[in-house]
Amino acid sequence: MLPGEIGNIGGSGMPDASRFSSPQRILSKKQKAAIIIRLLLSEGAELPLANLPENMQTDLIELMSDMRLIDKATVAAVIEEFVMEIEDIGMAFPGGLEGALNVLEGAIDPATIARVRKNSGVRVTGNPWETISGLDPMKLLPVLESESTEVAAVLLSKLKVSVAAELLGRLPGPRARKVAYAVSLTGNIDPLVVDKIGRSLAEQLDAQPASAFEEGPVERVGAILNFSPAATRDEVLNGLQEDDQVFAEEVRKAIFTFANIPSRIDPRDIPKVTKDIDQAVLITALAAASGDLEEVAEFILSAMSKRMAEQIREEIQSLGKVKEADGEAAMNTIISRIREMEGAGEILLIAEDEA
């Protein structure tokens, strides 16, 4: 509770300003706001003041440095006026266009939001580093690759350690070393410079055209080929290799097929994967795993309990030859389950070694 008479708010009613003998000071709206903020902060309230425009934050600092002592009668009157205004509010809308866009994000077509931002030239307000930290880390990778090492070092320093580590690991070795060394030189950078860098990067990233797709072309092609027949997949990859070797290699890394299970799945995770798959589907997939895929079937069976593996081997023997289409459908069911579990964080895929 607030100290003294102010602590009566929300209890028996507002303090009676007439009880105080000293006259109330005449204050501006900004000064009254400063008093309310001071009281809330003294009670441990977390106020998003960093989201205010920079000029308002500056005004607040200057006001608080000048106001000094305020008598009880004035404080009580300011609180009473503030409470009355709050009670009269039926609904509050965010201030400014950017606030409205943030409220509507997810309910409005992203292309429309991007067009409105572009046409109105909306500038980033509040703490730019909060805006940057909320972006997909992969959107920040081109910044680390193209900006000066000093700017890249500041960006890396303002991100969560886990995100910064992931991005640093995706940079080429020489570039990663330069940026990491530059981080060691950021200790004495002026906070105003860091803020300007943040605003510049936030506006630069905000100005990028909106994508019609949530994922990049590599991920989209890889996802399509994941569930394509093996013959189609091989034919497409061979064609891509002739047209664009770099793109083809990226797509190969993005693809996860039945053949990738031994190299990408921890044997300890196999029981998790297979427990929710219909046993008939699992047996069909393993029975169809002939030729190069025999080692995949053996990998899965060896990761199961001995009793379960023996039972499935017997079922495979009695099933006989499986139609190619049925076998691929069963394998794709297993792949779909693995992808679902990965997306839910139930398992982790082992990263492929760089060639």
C-alpha cells in the first residue's frame, strides 16, 4: 500500500483533500502524470515506459528532476483526479498507427499491414531492440553477414545468448571470428549510439517487403520432396543439380526421408516414434525397406526391445512382398510422425555434418 493517507485508496474511499491544511499546487498534466508514475514505481509496478516516444521519456526525466517535494493535499487531489478519469474510461485504443497495427496483427492480412506501413512511413517507437529480439532469428542473419563488424557485434550483444550462438554458428568461419572479436570492443560504446543502431536496424528490417510464404524456397521444395515418390524426388534433385548446384545442395540438406533416419534420429528416440504408429503401418514400412533401405529397417528394429523386434520380424516374414506405393505411404506416415514430434520439441533431429 501507499504510505500514509494515500494508502486508503481502494479501501474506505479516497482521502479527503479538505483535511490537509496546505493549499493544493497547480500542476500541468505532465506533472500530474509524473506524480502517478512516481507512486506506481514506488509500489513496484512494472511500467512499459520504454515504449513511450523518446521525447516523452526525456520530458519525464526532466520533470522528475525539477519537481522535488509535493505536499499531501496535492498528491491526494492528483490521485483522485486520476482515479476518476480511469473510472470514466470504457475502452482504450493504442496510440498511433504502429500501435493499431500491433493490435490487428494476426487478424489482418500481413500484406495489407506491410502496405500500410510502407505508405505511411511508420517509424519504430519505444525500445528498438525489443522489436529486433522478437523477429525470426533467420531474418537477422543477412544483417550479420552484410553490416560492418561493429554493427554486427552490437546486434549480437543485444540478443539472447542462445539466439546469438545459433546465428554466430551460421556465419562463415572468418566472418564469425571477426564479429566475435568485435564484441570484445563494445564495452565502451555510448548508449545513444547503441540506440541509434537499434532504430536504424529495426526500420531497415521493417522496410523489407513482406513475404507471401512463411518459409523460404529451400524449405518449401524440401517439404514437397519429402513426401514425393522416390523416383520423382531423385529426378527433381538431379534436375536441380544441373540448373543450380548451390540450391540443389541446400534442398538436399532440407529433405528428411526414410533413408535419413539412421543419421538424423537418436536410437533412444525410436521407441517414442514407433509407439504411436499403427503396427500394421510400421510392419509395412519395414517390409518395404529393401536394397539401400534395409539398413534403415535394421536400425529401427535394433533400437526396439528384443521381444518387440523379434515379433515384428516374424510379421514381416509372413507379410511377404509389399507393393511399392503401399510401402512409400507407410514410410511417409513414419516421416510425418517424426516431423510432428520434432515440431513439438519431443525429439531433436541430429544435424547433418557439413560436406
